[in-house]
Amino acid sequence: MSSQKNLEEARVRMGKAIEALKGEFAKLRTGRASPNLLDHVVVDCYGSSMPLNQIASLSIPESRTIVITPWDKSTLSEIDKAIKKSDLGLNPINDGKVVRIGLPSPTEERRKELVKQAKKMAEEGRVAVRNVRREANEVAKKLQKGGKISEDELRKGEVEIQKLTDQFTSQVDQLLTHKEKEIMEI
């Protein structure tokens, strides 16, 4: 493995940490309707478990309402049950054609709690990025000990890995700032 390949692998792994953080942030209920809120809802129908977005279309007609239109009306009750079973605390309304979910505006206390959760998730994201940095630096040191790269190349590689770490940590901070703003909006 070359130092360039090591750097590229670190970039890919740090990118995956950012994507994982985005996924976690999408699950945070902010009071504003988003189809991502239901990404992890699984519906038992047709003899198996299927993600909600594979058996229905999701739309946002208003800022605090999600409308779920199943492709097969016979799955309405299963969709209703799956949403009630999820850890989202939502109360779906089944009118026989679609399932509507009204999202209440969170209280100030709940918003502060959500911001704390977001900060915790962001810190976990930063830790994941730093872990990738540590592992990439270890690989670089092994390459240097094995005679594959020189001492100068090791130092240069460590500097590049640190720049990459700073870049991805900055992305985590930007995502957190955006999520905090979204949560605190009324």
C-alpha cells in the first residue's frame, strides 16, 4: 500500500462517517415534516418486512404533515401499525385512502433535549473521523518501518491526513450548526 492509497482510503472512510451522521440527524424529529423521518420504519406485509418507502409514496403537503399513499390500499392498516410501533412517537390517522401524520410543534424543553442529542451524535461523528485518522497514521508508520516510504514521506502523509481530518471535522460542525438551527426554529 502506498501513502497515497492510505490517504484515499482514509478520505473514503471519513466520508462514510459523515454519511452515517447525516443518517442519524435525519432520524431526529424536529417538528418539521420530512420523509427521512420514516426511513427506518419497516412494514410487515406480503409475508415479509419491507421498508415503508418501498410500498408507498410519501409527500409533505404542509410543513408539519406527512401523507403516506400506499400503492396497494390493503397495506394501510399494516402501515398504520408499523408507524405506531416505531420509536418515533407519532400518531398516524388512517382515512381509508391515505395515512396522515401530523407533527406537533416540539416544546422548548424538547427542542433543547434534541439539540443535546444532536451534539452527542456530532461528537460521535468527530470521534469516528479521528479514529480513521489514527488508523491511517498507524498504517503510514508501518509503511515507513517496512521501508516502503521514507521518513519525509511519513511526515508529509501525516500532515495530509491531519488536513483531511480537519476538513471532515469541519463538515461535522457545519452539519451540527444546520441541525441546531432546524431544531430551534418554531
